[in-house]
Amino acid sequence: MTGRTRGFLYHYRHVRRYQEMLNILVKNGFSFLIERLDLPGQTLYHRFRRGKPSQEQEMSNLPGRITQVLKELGPTFIKLGQLLSTRADLLPQEYLQELARLQDRVTPVPMAEIESIILQEVGRPISDVFAEFDPRALASASIGQVHRAKLVSGEDVVVKIQRPGIARLIKVDLEILGDIAKIIEQRTQLGKLQNITGMLTEFRISLLEELDFSLEGRNAEILKKNMQEDTRIYIPDIFWDYTKQRVLVMEYVEGVKITGREEIIAAGYDPQLIAETLVNAMIRQVYVDGFFHSDPHPGNLAVLPGNKIVFMDFGQVGYLDEEMREKAADIVLAMVRHDIDAVLKGLLRIGIIRGEPNMSSLKRDISRLERKYYGMPLKDIKVGTSLQELMEIASRYQIQVPADFVMAAKALVTLEGTIRELAPEISIVEIAEPFATRVLLRRYDPRRLLHIAQQNTLQFFSTFVHFPLLLEDLIDKIKGGRLALPIEHKELPMAVGQLRKTIHRLALSIILSSLLIAGAIIVSTNPSSFFARFHIAEIIFLFAFIPASLLIIILFLDSRS
């Protein structure tokens, strides 16, 4: 199979899904996007299009129409929109606000299909596993739905079942998104500035992990282990005998949802204490453990007697390694202390620089951000929001922030929204600062420094022991002429491309010259010849003369430039 044939089949093997996407884009006024990106299926689109929207129509209420398109495209794109709603480093605020409203609610799957999935995954009929099973769904989203049940052993549980066929649809959509990401990188300025393919890879990994409910169970167990010393936090148990890739069985905990201050007070709980407990738990997860619940909104939280907080839904978690936690702590403490140089240094350490940013201008923008919060009471400073604003500045200067850091900032933004309903007077900064200080102090902990010294010493002796072998190998390569030094020159690919074009034109010139000469020779032959009778000589001559003339003009223009 040739590369051309394979490319055609690769792009059009999901032609039905492409057609659905094109219909949704056209219906919502995004025909200009189809044209600019040259999406597969454009020929069909041109055949059936009727009229072309004006530029004003194309740009009117763009954030709202994008949100509507993502909603209609289905679960993969809804999840993508929810992820983009946290990327203040990529999108303006009006887009973030619209995308944050994306809801993931769909019609529940019929009970017969639920029973079939449980039988396939657990290997036993539903009646052998559950003494009771409520056919009414507690919640129904695009990936899975949740039901109340009671195990035959008597425990009250919630059962999360994956929707049939959703895994295949998501994998198809991810492949299509991969195609679109490559087109965006090739044809748009945004794609050239941002690593779209890299961000899509992270999104793909995260979404595929979300399809494996057994991973969600392990996330719950990790959080339970990390928070076991805090008696004010409760993580439900996972029943591993029945938890599989498409089925999750978790302990049911009867609690009061954290919906608002008045409701909490009416239920007999202390909103101030609950808010402080929640903030302490989340800050510890982010700065100390490095493994955190990334979506602490009221729907994923409940309160038990004794003002104990229950975390639920562990499909979205984040991870910060020790180095990233230290960098995050550096930035937060620098922002609290209004240290512009330290904020700039921390941003450059945590981000990936693309291009050559203007450092003086970058420092001025950070200084403006700091002045916004300077002198403000700590209780009024929003850590998550200020971090998002910092990421917006990073985006303007082509500094790409790691996804893990973005997820931590998003978790803090969600946390701020939750506690604002409970106890708006609580300051996340005041609670976060001691944790961040603890992280930085640990950097200079004698035991940690001793451990690092031991590792470096072992590495040094290992290198020292193997040094004679490495030297001998190097000498052998030099003697055998096998020593290769990789050299990268930024202008080399451009030079190679220019050389390739020149060779192609030279070859074309030789071919055209040969045709011109051949045509002239044939024309000068006997007029009664076969060639003269059918005017073949004239055809060959014209066929060579016209491209040759164009080639001369192109070469002349190239020499001028």
C-alpha cells in the first residue's frame, strides 16, 4: 500500500463521525473553520453548503457557540471543553467562563444494558452480587452512571457503570482530534506557538485513564492512605471483588451535601470549621502529598456528624512530584511576599519557554499583577485566581506551563468557589503559606540533604569504577572511525529545503530543455513524416515551451528576492 493510499484511508476511515462533526460545525456557524483548516470531508461540505455567513456572523457570540458545539459533539469534546476551561494560559476570560458551564448530563442507560455490563465485567448475574439494586440512576453522565445498591453481604454501596460503546467512541474522537491537532500546528499561528499535540497527548492519557474505573478505585485508596492521620476526612472503601474496568463498587456514605452555608447550619454543622478542614486537606494534598483531588466542588463533597468531610468521585486527580511542589511553593510564597524577581524566577523555572520573551516587559506585567493584590487583606487574596492570572501572562510570552501545575491551580480555584459559599472570611493564603514554607524547609532538611549526598556519592563511585571501560570504548570508536558527534544547526533544515528545491528545479530545467530540443529537431524534419502529419512535434514543443517560460520567470523572481 502506497503512502498516498494509506493517508487517504487513514483520514477517511471515520468518515461517518467526520460527517457528524461537519454538520454540527456548519449548523452552529463554523463553516469558516472547515475552510481554513481544510478538514477531511470538505468536498462534501462544499457540495451541500448554502450561503456563506458574514464575518460579523462568524464572530458573534463565539465563546457561547464554541461551548454549544462541544456539547453537541459529545463526551470527548465536553471533557476537552472542561479541561480548556482551566487553561487561563491559553484562552481569554470570556471563553473560560463559557466553557466552565459545560455540563455532562445525558439520558440514563436502560436497566437491561446495566445488567449485561455487570455480567460481562464481574462474571456473575446481578442478582448473585446485589441483594438490592435501584434501577433509577442517582446521576447519569456521558461516561458512566451511578446507582444505589446493597451487596448480598449486606453493605450499602454505590455502583458506577460505564455506558456501552463509550470507550470506542472516545477512542475514535481522540484519533480525529489528533488529526485536527496536526492541521492546527501546520496552518495556524496558535499551533506554531503552542505544543497542541503534546497537550492533546496529556488529555488523551487522562481521558483513557478515566475510562478505567479500577484506576478510580486505586485513586480513592491512595487518598485514603495519605489522609488516614486526619480523622476529620473520610474516604469511602472500595469493594475490589466487584470493581473492574467498567464497574466500580464503592461504599455508600450518607452525608449532607455541601451546597451552601444556610443548609449546613440548618443541618447542625459548623460551616467555619468545615471550610477550614476542607482547605487544610486540599492544601496538604497539593503541597505535602503531591496527590490531590482535582475537582473539589460541592457535588463531590459531603459532611458527616462531627463536621467530618467525605470526598467522592475520584476520576479526576492530579499529581505533583517533589520538584514541582517546591517550584509551586516558591511561586506562592513569592506572590504572598510581593517579590517580583522571585515570581519571575519561579515562573521561568516552572514553565517551558518557546521563543525569546522580552524579559523587561514580562517583569512589568508581573509587577502590575502584584500591584493588583498589594496591600489587600490576605483573606481577600484568591490563590487559584492569582495563579490563573499569572498563567495568562505566561501565555502572552510563550511560556508553556506544565499540565500538572495547571490542574493544581484549577483545583484551588474550585476550592475557593466552594469555601466562598461556606465561610467567605477564610483566607486560603493564610492556610497555604505554612504548608508552602514547610515544603521549602524540607528542601534543607539534614536528612534529605544526607540522602541526596549519599545518592550523589554512589553515582560518583559508580561512574569512577566504570571510567576505564568508558574511556576504552571511546578510544576504540576513535580508532575505528565510529565516533559520531551530533551537531544541530537551526538554519540547516531551511538550507536543506532550499537545496532540495534547487535540485528539483534543475532536474525540471534539464527535462524541459530536452523536450524543447527534441521538438525543434522533429519540426525541422521532413513535413511528410509521421510526426508532421499528426502535429506531434508542435505539441511537444508547446508542452515544453510554456513550463520553461514559467520556470524562467520563477528563477528571475527568486534571484530578485
